[in-house]
Amino acid sequence: MEFETTALHAGERPEKLYGAISVPIYQTSTFEFEDIGKTRGFDYTRSGNPTRKALEDTLAALEGGSFAVAFASGMAAESTLMHLLAPGDRILAQKDLYGGSYRLLAAVLKPWGIETDFVDLYNLGEVERAVSPNTRMVWIESISNPLLGVPDIPRIVRIAKDRGAISVVDNTFASPVFCNPLELGADVVVHSTTKYLNGHSDVVGGAVVTKDPHLAERIGYFANALGTTQAPFDSWLVLRGVDTLALRVRAHESNALETARFLQTHPSVERVYYPGLESHPSHAQAKRLLKGFGGVVSFVAKCGQEGAFRFLRRVRLIKLAGSLGGTHSLAQHPATMSHATIPQDVRRAAGIEEGLVRLSVGLEHSKDLLADLQEALKA
């Protein structure tokens, strides 16, 4: 089936009991046993729930995997994955990555004896030199946050496999519509389903997908043991969002490309980051590896942080808020918001300047968005 059809029909839909087209919300913590040691497939919602199972089956199908777990948040998904590692192991991660992931890798895991090497994943020579005998995981973002770079996933994955390391791709920004990392050789895909998969800014969630049976068994075990899985109602909200994912993401991309082109010609803008622009360093690679360029645009204000702050205080239709991927357009300042926990010198070395603004371009009419940008940039 094509992507749009799979998004609507993967999993048990309609459900078997009454033929409900919309998957029911099984808002229960526990399930009756048929007999001692015999269930109808579920016993306790932390371990499994029919609503969550429908979402997990759908996400696995969309990513080309055979197994998925839906988590309470994107960070819950990432934290659970880290239990695949042990003290003494090392992680290789890209410099320009999400601030929450950086905090987990650089601060939370370090006292456990798990160190992270942050490198320029766009320089394959540097990647090969940075992989050590203890490197057990390589962490990649299919479209990086917030500079929107696109690494050479297949070649990085091959380097990881040659050294016996697990390759994990955070596919949040691209979504399964524009990228399927498992098809590019990755071992594991992780998502913040809060973003495009849900797409309505009304739930927090995460997901992990793989087609490796051994990894599936271990991830499932840790998810249950840690209790990081997603609640039934939240799972239903994400599943509802997935129904329109393909339509929404392509509309986001259309608005984002128009926004990026507008910003590129504006005298108050020093630099624009969007892989759909030929000026972006990852443009050729994005065309080769992705099926689309995503709905996020970042730019550097010419007056630095002061200019960025003036802009953010002047937008009206676009809201100053964290997160991304929802129907409404949002603007944020990475240095003081999503990436604030990263030390300033580390941020600057990664190219995340104080004047950088990240836009999650929503589904409003492009004329209205450009008018709001034009007015705010007068500041």
C-alpha cells in the first residue's frame, strides 16, 4: 500500500468487536485474565494496550520496521534506548543536535560512565577517526535541529556497522513521509511524536522503531521495566494525527519553502538555513536522501541576538513558543530555549549563534505568514 493508505489502515482497523473505524481508547489500567496464566493478549497497560498497539503497528509500518514502542515523550524514548549501553561504552553524536538530546548524552549519561564524542557528522573522515573501540552507538538526526543539516546516513551507518556500533536516527524533523532511515541501513529510528506525527500540539509522545529482532526484544523489555510507555488516550491522539500526516507535512513543506525564499532576500536577514534552498550546504544530499525538505526554517538576524529578540517580540500570527510540527506557526530562540542547556562555547562551535531564530512553519495561508514576517522584520 502507498504511504497515505498505510497511515489509515495499518494495525487492526476497524477493530474486531464492533467494527469501529476509529480505534477505541482502551482507558483501562488492567485486563481480566481468561484463566491462570492465560490472557486475551493484554494484562496491564504499562506492558501493552490495544490503543497503543494500533499506534505502534502503524508507526512500524510507516517506517518499514517490524516492531515499535510508543513512549510517554521523545525523551522517554531516547532514555530507554540508552539502556542498550553499559558503563565504559561511548556514543558518537553530531555537534548540531537537539538540546534535550545533548543534555541526556553530555550530562545524564556521563555519571553512569557512558561518554559521548560530539563530531561533525558531515565530515566522514572525522567520523571515521572519532569511532573508538568502545563506540557502541552512533546518534544521527535525519534533519538536524536547529541548523537543518542532512548527514550522509547510509555512509555513516556503514561506518557504525563496520565497528560494531548501533546506528540510531532521530527522524522527527523529516517524519516518515520524507525519510525512512531503516531503508537507509539504520538499526533504530526514534521520534518525538509530539511533533509532526501528532501534528496538533495537544500531546507529548515518543516512539522507537526497528526491524532487528534482538534489538526489538531488548527495547520492549526495557520499556516495560522502566514504565516509559505511552498512555492510551495520548496514543489515540497521536494515531489520529497520523491519519493526516502526509497531507500536513507536504503543506508544511510548501509554506516553509516559500518562507525560506522570502527570508533569503530580506535585508534584515544575514543567513537562512533550509535544505530546500540551493544555498544550504546539505541541499544536494537532501535531494539525494530525502523525499522532501521539511517544515522548519532557521535564520540569523543581521543585528544578532538583539535583532532576534526584536523580531520575536513583534510577530503576531506566529507565536513565540517551544516545540514544532503543529498546525500553528511557532518561532523560538534556540540559544535561550531549546538549546539553552548547551554551554555557549559548545553552541557557537556547532554554529548555533545568538542571533539564530527557528521557525516551525504551520498551515496558515502563506500570504498571511509572509505579511507577519515582513512586519516583524521591520524591527
